[in-house]
Amino acid sequence: MTSTLQTMAPAMSARGLTKTYGVGDTQVVAVGGVDLDVAAGEVVLIMGPSGSGKTTLLLMLGALLRPTSGSLLVGGVDTTTAPQRDLPRLRASHFGFVFQDYNLLGALTARENVELACNLAGTTGTAARTRADELLARFGLTGRAGFRPEQLSGGEKQRISIARALANDPAVVLADEPTEIGRAHV
């Protein structure tokens, strides 16, 4: 009997994904020929030592960095050949990102950082504020909603970045060293 995960079309499919930097004798292969299929609901961990290309791979999988070669299908779109102008909309509708360094905007409060992700995905006004407040409550941050990133601990910043990543109810969450995810009960 075939499992449901095996019969569903993958949420993401990479073939021969490669990223090189430099040319000639100085060329470095950061990621070499990755093939990957990820089904909706599947959890995939990518592990390796520092400098092994994990972040570069995640940036390519999230359509934030173009590969040198290969293809990446997300939502039926090959992100490696799609016009650059179409990629922000694709990212906003399909992905949630949790970055190593949080990438929170210092001029915005915790709530506003999550609301911004809602806005980019097309949810605005009261609906965005409600969604942001729900996510902040889910991660135990209701009392910190009005604080700016410099007023928060590293763990609080990480939980806010996780809440922001989930704001658009993404098909794929890409997390780069998300040390707080297990504690946040996602």
C-alpha cells in the first residue's frame, strides 16, 4: 500500500540544485547537485557542519538566492526561471522563514513585525492585527507585543520570528538553526 505522502505531489521539488561562487581556481561549490522532494506536512532536517552550505541551500529553496544550475518547483512554478519580479509574491504566499539572526525590523514592535508578514501575504487592518495577536499568544508573547527587538531576549526574538513565519499559514516553513522551535511547541 502506498502512503498518502508518496502519492501527493510534492510541495517542493529540487533537481540538481547547485550554487558556486567564484571562477577558475577560486571557484567554490557551496551546494552541489541537490535533489529533494518535500511533501506537504513532511518535516525534513538538513544537518551538517558549519560552512557546509545549509544556509545557502535554504536560501535557494526559499527563492531568496538563485542557484547556479538546477531547478526548483514550488507551487507549480520553477523559481529558477521565473521572472525575479514574481518571486516576492510566491515567497509571501508559500513560505515562512525563520532566519538565524531573526531579521526583525528594529523600528517595529513585536506585533508590528508579525503584522508586516500578514500584510505582505495580503491580510491587512484588523485581520492582520488579530492574526498577529493570536500568534504572539501562541508563543507566550502577549505581554511583549508592544516591545521593540532591542528590548527582547534572544529567545523572545526567535519566537517572534517563528510567529512571523507562520503569519501567512505557509505551505513550507524554512528554518535556519531554529533553536527555539522545540520549546515554542509549534
